[in-house]
Amino acid sequence: MLNRWGKVLLVGVAVVLGLAGCAKDGTVKESPEQEVAVPTAEELIAKITEAGEGLSSFVQESQTWSNIHMAQSEKKDLQSSETNSTTEVVLSPLQMHQASRIKLSGKGEQLIEQYYTDNRLFISMDGHWREMPKDISGNIGGIVLQSASPRERMEQLKTILPYLKVTEEGDDYVLSARASGDQMKDFTAYYRVQYSSVELPDQEISAVKSMSTTYCVNKQTYLPTRTEDEMVTDNRTGGYGMYTETRMKTTIGKYNTLSKIEIPEEVLNVQR
């Protein structure tokens, strides 16, 4: 594979000498290595989108932390949770299997497992399976595709292009954005694209007070390697409502190793 910012040397010694330069006595002078230019956000998005066309499946490990501050007049309550999930995704046709372990403050641990295929969503809570209604299944499918497909995720990031910056971190390029306060008014399209299959009320969008997003891709393949997201929402009014802080980290790998998500018969035959 050709390097993103260079070409394979085709003429051997002649090119090497041309790049390094020769002294009159025939010795080769050393020249400093040319630094590879970091792509712009727009260029990187185009490369990620192109590379994503060849992505058929992957496995994702994620950790999510959430603090929910409930306010009911003078009574306040804090609910904390930590979720660890392993998610297998096949993109075409869209299929998913996810196993999650959720720790709730003061309520112990809960195991949740999900299968999604053929617009059918099955959920198990502590071993009890149930098929969800079609309207919920359709919404979940749209959200899964939005978060799983590099192309869909890049369409979302295009809506906040002025906020995006590109940096390097080891073998990765890093796309990132941060915003808060009055800047959040520019993120309406960002959240509407993310929840394209769901009617998202304006009040839910306006409740977002700050956010940051990080999307990392390998410099050679342009396939995603990890993501990080943080968000603070506040919809308290007159002493009532919720204030939430959410943070999520994911690592992504095992590309194109799955062709189908096998759903057990006992799950497929479960009653709604």
C-alpha cells in the first residue's frame, strides 16, 4: 500500500542520491527527514469515508461512566453507573450482538444482552429474553448504523467542521472537537444527524451544555481504532430536572472477521 503522503521510490539509487545530495568527492550528504504533513480535517474525513467502504465488520470494547444528578425542589439525588460492553457488528446487512455489564450505585450489577438483525431487536435482562416492538427496533437500527459506520460518523462530523482539529498520536490521526456555552447552538445538526431516525425535541438539544468528541484512525488504513466522547446536559428548571455527566471510551478492532451474527433459536422464538 502506498503511503498517504509519499510515493514508492521507483528508480532506486538515482532517486536516493537525488534526495540526499552528493558531495563532489562522491560521499552522500545526509539531509533531514521531511516531515509528513498532517491532513486537514476535510482531507482526513474524505480518507476515512473512503476506507470505511471496505469495512464489513468489527468488534468494539467500550466503557461508559455516567453521573445523573436528580433535583426535585430541595431534594437532590445522585445516580452513578458504569457500563462495560463488547459489541460485534456486521454492517451489511446490519447485524449486532452486544453484551453489557452495568454497575448501578446502590443497586448492584445488571447483565444486559442484545441481538439486532432483520429489523428485529431482542433484549435480555439477567437472562430473560424479550423481542422489542418494531418502532423501537427501527430506531435502534438507525442509531447503531450511525455510530458503527465510518461513513455515517463522518457525515455527522462534517456538520461541525469548523470545530474539528487534526493531531497525531503514535500510529493514529486524531480528529477532535470541543464546545460549550453559546457554541452549542452550532451543534444542532450534529445531534439531529446522530439520531436521524428519532424525533429529537429541540429542548433535548438545547439541554446539552458542553461536549467533546475524539475519533482516532490508523495512519495507514484510515480505519477507526478508538473513540472518546464526553457530554454534559442540564435541563433543570425551577429546582426540578436532571443534570448529567457522561463519558465514553471505545477501542475498535478485529476488522472484517465476521460475516454473520448467529442468533440462538431460543432467542428468535421468544414471545414479544
